[in-house]
Amino acid sequence: VDLLAPYRRGGKIGLFGGAGVGKTVLIMELINNIAKAHGSVSVLGGVGERTREGNDLYEEMKESGVINQSNLPESKVALVYGQMNEPPGARMRVGLTALTMAEYFRDVNKQDVLLFIDNIFRFVQAGSEVSALLGRMPSAVGYQPTLATEMGALQERITSTTQGSITSIQAVYVPADDLTDPAPATTFAHLDATTVLSRNLAAKGIYPAVDPLESTSTMLQKSIVGDLHYATAQAVQKTLQRYKELQDIIAILGIDELSEEDRLVVARARKVERFLS
């Protein structure tokens, strides 16, 4: 995150990944670390996710002290859930409820807030179900015709004021790992940074399975991060890209068939991969 896809305070970040690559676990870690390191307030909107996950998260937050049961105003996180078993209307509104809570902390308490939405795809899915119940004509891939409007209504409220900011981190389930699906594609348009989780890295046992080549940020510019940071990030991406190109050759012929220079690139890239996990 710090090196290749920096997050902006008051920005919108998307965590993209298919099923089971670790989006929810990553969100849990972020809430925990932010609460302990910065003492900031987090709001989590659980939109259409598994009921078990909501319970696990609540218990884990209590254990780590992020939720203080004996003195609730001291807690560092507010949780609001509309789980899979809820009607589509409730699931559709729960993201907006979490956002209203975040706006309260920003405007009334004048705090910097982290808003987590898990999962923004379920918000779209709930909208699609409501649209079908209303008898509207579906659009591309069976989604609701109002997809872009609904997404915009949610995303455009995530803003900062002079007194406080709302930084949102949204898990985006990618159906069949296809980033061109209308739901993730519509979300892309609103984001400042994208953190893409890769199934291949998860299969290798590298967690968090963040793909450093696919992840992007609008903040990675010389004028913002400085020349050294920018040059370092470019060099890291170049090394990892070359390693990716060489992987087919390694799989077929073995690493011994590579030139000395390429072997050095592979060794460096593997070190970087381990360092970033």
C-alpha cells in the first residue's frame, strides 16, 4: 500500500477479489491496526455478507479491545449489518446507514473516519433484486437499469470537510474474477486507489494476496510522493513485471536455462514478493 498504491486521506479505495482470497480478513486487520495505532474511529457496513462473518468480527473486536463492552463510548468501531438473510430492501439501505453514521462522526465529533463497506457488490445485487420486484426492465448482464445512479448516490456522499474526513475502503466481490462485469466496472469509476487481491498469490500461500502489478493509485505521482518514492515504485514494478514474463519459461525449461541477469531479476522479485506479504 505505502509503496505501490498509496491511499489518500478522504479518498475511496476498492479491495477487489474473487471469493475466498481474503477481503474480509484484510478489512478486519485494517480496523484493528487503525484503532490501535491511530485511535481513529471506524464504521463497518456489512452489506449482504455471511451472518457467521459478522459474528466472528464482533467477537474478534471485543477480544482485541477495539469494542469496549464495559464502556461503549470508548469503542473505536461501529458495526452495522444487513446480512444475507435480510430482505433486499434492508441490504440495499445498510450501506447508506453506515455512511450516515460516518457523517455523524465527521460532522458532529469532527473526527477522521474510516468507512468500511463489505461488500459493495452485494449493494448492487440487492438493488438488482429490488429492481426486479418493481418490474423494471433489466439492463446489461441482468443488472438494474439504475445501477450507475444508485452507485453514484452512495459514492458521492463519501466526502471530506474542513473539520473531518471520511476515507472509505470497499470490498468488491468480482464475479468469476471478471473485472469487466458491470458491477465492479461501475465501482472503478469512483475510486482513487484499487487494491487487487490475486487468487494465484493466495494459492502460493502469500497473504495478504495483494497483486502489486494490478493495484493502482492516483496518488502515485512525482508531485505528490516525491522523486525517490516514485522511482522506487517504478523499479519494483519493472522487476515484478519481468518476473511475470519469465514465469512461463521457468515452468517449461526451468530456472537454469535463464541468463545470469534474468536469474538475478527472479531472485530479486521473489524477495520483493516475500517482503510485501
